[in-house]
Amino acid sequence: MIKIQNQYGVIGISDLYLSRLLGNAVTNCFGVVGMAAGNTEQGIRGALKSKRLNHGILIRSAEGKLIVELHLILTYGVNMKAIVSSIINKVNYTVENATGFSINKVIVYVDDISD
């Protein structure tokens, strides 16, 4: 549960809701093939289950703002800088529009699937 305190009190939103919200937004961006495992636990769960929107997304809060970590697989040959910039803008807009929470940082890892 992500909890942020503001002038109205404490607001809590589940990690699952936020990760699915972001997973849906990110996977619909141009150039994104899919999400990669963000950690060992997600890698094991991902191997056992079908496509999941929250796969490869880690969210935490610090100082009243969110830090979002994305592990993505991009289409071969696309301009990574442009795609990642677009994804960061989409994440900021989606979270602020749906929840009112502010984003402190979006960290994007582009994973290689050739191994």
C-alpha cells in the first residue's frame, strides 16, 4: 500500500492498482513490446503465470512523492531516447490524473531479451 499524507489526511492506494494502471498505460505506448521481470520474485511469478500488467513495475514512496521503476522490452530499432521520454511523460500524466499523487522520479530500464 502506498500512503501519502497531505493537508486532507492520509491517502492510501494499493500497489496492485498503481502497477496495473501503469502497466496498462506503458504497454500501450509506441515501441513497447512488453514488461520484463523487475526482480527475482517477479521473474519467478512471471514464469508461472501468463501476461500480467503489473510485471516489471516497482513503486515506492519517498518524501510524499512516488518513485516508479519500469523494466521494459522495446521494439528493435526504435529510438530509445524518444520512446523512454514518451513513457516518462505518460507515467507522470497517468498517475497524476488518476490519483493526484506526484511523481518524484521515473527510472526506466530497457532489458535485453537476446540471452
